[in-house]
Amino acid sequence: MLEAADYPLDAMEEFKKVLQVNPDHPSAHLELGKLYARDAATAAQAKKHYERFVQLVPDSAAAK
């Protein structure tokens, strides 16, 4: 929701908090990947989160 409201930095912080509690939360990894992918400077971080998402839910439509 924060991302949709154009608060990407706030959204990032919230997803990071989710991962502190549950490092294997697939949606948090996917959403962080999307947010980091917005900027070429954070592409490596986006890739890390996308890869973790695919590891966690390889059969997801978003993983394909």
C-alpha cells in the first residue's frame, strides 16, 4: 500500500521490518525486489530479493 501511495522508502523500511521477524516471508522479498529494481544503483539488491522469492515459492506465477 505504501508503494502504491508513492512512499517507496517507507515501504522498504516496513518490508525490512517484516524480514527481521520472518526472513523467509516471500511477499516481503518480492516487494523489496520490485522497490529496489526501480533504481539501477540498487539492482543487485533487487536481484537478491527476487532470487530468494523464487527459492521460497518456485511455483508462484510471479516466479516465472
